[in-house]
Amino acid sequence: MSDVVKIDNVWFSYDDTTVLEDVSLSVSAHTFLGILGPNGAGKTTLVKLVLGLLEPTRGTVRVFGRDPHEVGEHIGYVPQHSLYDITFPITVLEVVLMGRLSGRGLMRRYGGKDIQAALKALDTVEMGEFKDRQIGALSTGQRQRVLLARALMGSPGLLILDEPLTGIDICLEFEIYELLKRLKHDMAIILISHDVGVVSQHVDSIACLNKRIFCHDDKELALKNLERVYGCPVDIIAHGVPHRVLRKHDQDGNPQI
């Protein structure tokens, strides 16, 4: 199976601060990968490298076997924070149509095929009935679904989500994860998150990142490395498999033998 994403021995620094150290990662088609790590671990920087927004200091990044700059139309992206004025008078359908801007340009009108693609994307995320609703009238979770629909407009082979479920209630969160598991039949998915317990239930494999990366097809093995990655004791509460209960800690956070 060919790799959708291939990262080889990548280093990245902001000025004199090293953010990523010797990172190598392969993501195959139809894989749902969760990348976990603490704040400042380099997760968003890694996403920007895959999107072609940054160039590695050393090493190589390939998406569909090419430079990320050359395949941007094949990558769907849902950012951690979408900066927009929710009071702006724009409809859900118009927001989703923005997913075609890179191909059409700012001054060209959308055609019938564009509108049909937008309606299909909204139906995929179960938001079709809201197409004429003003974006600010939606709940946080509904807006995230709309942004996901926008990311699907180009029928991407790779979907990247950077902490997309922040502020969403647990029931809607579960529904979105179920949607993502259906979408992986048509694409590879990379989900960046800090929510260890929830992510471990839904993804196929886990990569733990804190400057360096530790990749595991065995999710149970990945969870055993979390203390190493986070640099502190980690307790996980999760339903189903995989889950584990760490040994008890004293009042200072030190593990009891």
C-alpha cells in the first residue's frame, strides 16, 4: 500500500529553538491516525509541514509522493481555531463553497457543479438542512461540522484535523468520530489531539509526539509510552478497549512502587 504521507528524518526550528527532532512518519491510505502530545510538542508545526506552509530545516516531507506545495488541492484541512466573525451575514452553504476558492479564484462565480458538491458535502456531515442558515446561528459543534464539509469540497485523499473537537459536547463528539471512521474508507485521516482517552477509542493507530515521535500500530503500547512523552504521570479514563489504569501516585505525583 502506497504512503499518502511520508516524512523522513525531519527537523524543524524556529530561530534557535528546535521544535521537531528527527521525525519520521508514514501514513497509508484509509488509515485513521491520531497524533497525541502536550502543548508545545510540535503537533501543529508538523501539520504545517504536511500542508506545505513550512519547510523542514532538515529532512523531507512528501504527500502523495510529491512536494506538499504541489498537492494542496488533494488535502482537506480543519484548523484548530477558525478566525471569523460569526456575526458576518454569510450562510452555511456559502462557507462550504469557500472550499472551492483555491480552484476558482476570488473573482469567479460558483457554478452548478460547485453548488452540488457543497450540498453533497453538507449531506455527508448531516448539515444539509442548515444550508441557508447564517453561520453564527449555529452551535459550536454544528459550525465544526460545516468546516469539515468545507474541507471535503475537493474530495481530498488526505484529511487533517488540528484539535477540531474543542468545546464540543461528548455526544456530538462521538457522532463526529463515527463520521470520521466512515470517511476513512475514501481517504487517510490525521487527527491532532490532546484528548488521550477519547482518541484512543476511535483511531487505528497512535503517534506520540514531543519533539520526537513514537509511532505505534498497537494502541495499547502507545498508551504505555504516554508518561515518557508527556514527562509526567498520566491517568486515563476510557470505556471499551484499549484502556488501562496506571499505578497509584503519591501526593507529589510520584508513582508508588
